[in-house]
Amino acid sequence: MSDQSEPESRRLTYYLIVGVVILAVALLNFFYIRNYISSNHELINDYSLRDADMNKTREAAVAGLFYPADVYQLEKDVTGYLQMTPPKLGRRPHIMIVPHAGYMYSAMVAARAYQQLQPYAAEIKKVIIIGPAHRVPVRGAALSTAGDFRTPLGLVKTDKKLTETLAVNPHFEYNDKAHKDEHALEVQLPFLQKVLKNFSIVPIVYGRIEPADLAMALRPLLRKNDTLLIVSADLSHYLSDEQARQVDAQTAAMVAAGQPLAEHQSCGAIGINTALLLARQEGLRPELLSMANSGTVTGETDSVVGYASWVFAGEPMPQPQLSPLETETENLKNFARHNREALFDIVNRALVEAVRGKRFAPARNSYADVLFDKGASFVTLTQDGHLRGCIGSLLPTTAIASDLAANAYAAAREDKRFPPLTQEELDKTSFSISLLTSFERVEFDNEEDLLKQITPNVDGLVLRDGDRQGLFLPAVWKELPAKKDFLNHLKIKAGLSPSYWSPNVKIYRFHAVEVSPDEL
């Protein structure tokens, strides 16, 4: 009996050992597989974004660094740069070269170019922006898959269709990493947002690429009338002020002559050389608008960065000779643009005092000296789009500041068609200002001849016959667009019949610059 139990005991021990081994192997495999499935070999320390991870909107990367992140400060700064007196070129830019440094260093230089877009703001619908890669190595040219680029001023749409046409070119590829932190393109966007009306962009960051290849790809797009190319480029880097001026002057001379730049002359030499090739092919001529360096701002002259702005346009169109009234109109527009806030302040304060029965007298120490040059004005009051008072001066006999204050008071209290303006009405009352040119006698043979000489929406008219007189501002054309109706109602205003005509009728024309707070 004992002989049989001993083998059985050995077999049981054997099976037990085998079972323990199998269980151990199974446990080891379980932990190994679980560990393998739950982790990769890569470290998160080496993590980099893939294109698929990128947001559809390219977020602002350098707001608060290169330009203000606060929307109100950014709006104020860019508006201020653009309000500098611009040089008059009379030519539509097709290519611009502008710097891409922080606004405190280079924005005034860049603004000189962006100012030239203002007369063509409604025409330019597509903007191609090219700039050198500063953050990520790029092979060829990098396109963006983003649908929008964001700045504190809002979103700027990208032009998907134009981007796709470039993507088939072997020198271009989608590379959102190159765009993610790049400042060379981003700093241009707030200026475009303030200058243009309705536009989309094609953002391109380039690395090592031949200017000829870049120009060949962009030329078909640039030939469209609604397209603008912006080349983002700074000039010399980290030279002394004296050396930088010499090198940058040589660069300007080479751009003027259409000669390609060496790489050391510009952070963006490839882009500038591309612009020079396109300019030669399209018959565009460069115009240097501004040149400076960082030492102008910082006072540090040992190591500076150079900046310049150019526009490339066709030959200037011949400028028509302006008539005396047209010249005065342009002068008044400039006056209004540079003094609009003071003009509005005078009228506002005059109306506040008028409803109290008091007159406001502008003081010289409160306003710029030019506000005390003589001028003629009208002040028009409206409520819910309806006339509430309109009084003005025909001739410039007193300071424009005093003239505005007096006319605002009179429009509020002395227009016989309306009762005096009350305090309760003030908040719902709007006003506009008309600045008048001098008067020009219209010579005519008869009423039909007179009507032929009147220019709708431009001419204001004064009709005189004996002691009767009527005046219509050019703004009246909005209500009476037909010449005959305009003249007939002017006769009625002078106390005459619409059918009245006499050889004694005298007509004087004038122009007016309309200024409204709603335009701010």
C-alpha cells in the first residue's frame, strides 16, 4: 500500500510544480502585455504637434510681444500710425515690402506703405503675404491649412481656393508648424484689418527656395486686379547705426535698380528678390517710402536693425487739373480729417450750453491754433432721420471754432421752423457739420443751360433774385436726386414759384465737406 502511494505523491508534486510555473509565466505575460499596451516608447518630453492636431483657426502668437494684445490699444496705435500724412503716389500698389519687427520699432515705417492702400481698399480682395521662417526649418514654401488667422481685432479668412492652387506646386507644401509661432506674417494683419474692407489672405512662410520658383508660382495670382502681394522683410541686422545706414542705403539703391540682394542685406532677401523679379515681369516700379533703424527709437546705436517700406506700382496716371472749388474741397477734407474730434467737441459743447440758454465760446487755449482760422460752416440737427434744425454761414468771416459754436446754438434755438431744442431732446438729437468752400458764379443762357451745368451730389447752390435767396447744401441731393426737382425746390425755398424764371436770377455754386460723428 505504501509502495503505491509514493509514486502518486511524486506525480502530485510534479503537477503542482508545473501548474505554478504555468501560472507564473501567464502572470508575467499579462503584466508585460498590459504595460506594452498602455504605453509607447516615445517620451512626452519629445512631443511635437502634428498637422492633424492643429486648430482650424491659427491663433495669435505674438500679440502682447510684437504688438498690443489689448484690442483698444491696438486699434488706437494702428489708427494713429495710419493717420500720419501720407505721400501721394496716385498709383495702385500691386506689391509692397514692409518690415516685420515689433510695432514700437518698425510700425511707423510699415504704415507708410499701408497708407497707400486706403484709396483702393474696396478693390483689393485677396492678399498674398510671404515672409521668411524664423521658428521652424522649412523646405520650399509652407502653406497653412487654417481657415482663419486671429488677431485681437478679429479673424482674417484664408483663401482656400488660391492656397489649393499653390499646393500642387512641388515647391509648396502644407506645414502648419511653420505658421504656428511665426511673427513675420502675423504683424501685417492688424494693418490690413484697419485698411481693407473685405479681404482674404494666402499666408506663405518660405525657407530655402529660389526666388525664380517663388515668382513663377505667384505671378498668375498677382496678375489679377483684386490681388496684392505683401513681402515681409527687415533689412540689415546688428550693425552699428553708421554701418547700417550705409548698407541699407546700398540695399535701397539696388532695389531701385532691380538688382537682387545678397542674403546678409535683408532678413527676407528671398522675398525681396522675388518681388524684384515680379516687378520686372509685370512692369512695376518700386517707390521707397520710408527707411529707419531701431536706434531711432531705442537710442542704442551700437547694434541696430534696419527697416524700409516700398510699394511697386505701374506708371502714375496723369493727374487731372483741379478746379479752384475742387482744390478747396481737398483742403477742407484734409482739415476735417485732422481736426474732426475737435470739431465734434465744439458742436457737442455748444449744444449742451444751448439747451440751457447759454452760448459756448471756444477758448484758444483749448483747441489747436488752426481751429481759429476763418471758415464757413453749417450745423444740421436731426432726430430719427428727420430734420430738427439747420443754420449756417455763407462766408468765412470768423474763426471756424466760433462759427461752429454760433451755428450749433442757432440750429438748436433760432431755426424758425422748429421750437427751441430742449434738454430732454438732446440725447436723441444727432448732428452733422458741413464745411463750405467759396462761391463760384454760374454763367448760363437760360434755365435749360443751367441744368446742364449742375453736377448732382457735388454742387451746392445759392439762388438769388432781387431780395429773395435760397440755399441748398449738396446733401439735399439725397432727397432730391433729379436736377429739375432740386432747382424747383430751391426756388420754393427762396419764396418763388417752381415755374418762376427771370433773367435776373443769379446762381452760385459751392462744394461742402460733410462731417458726421457716425463716421468715426
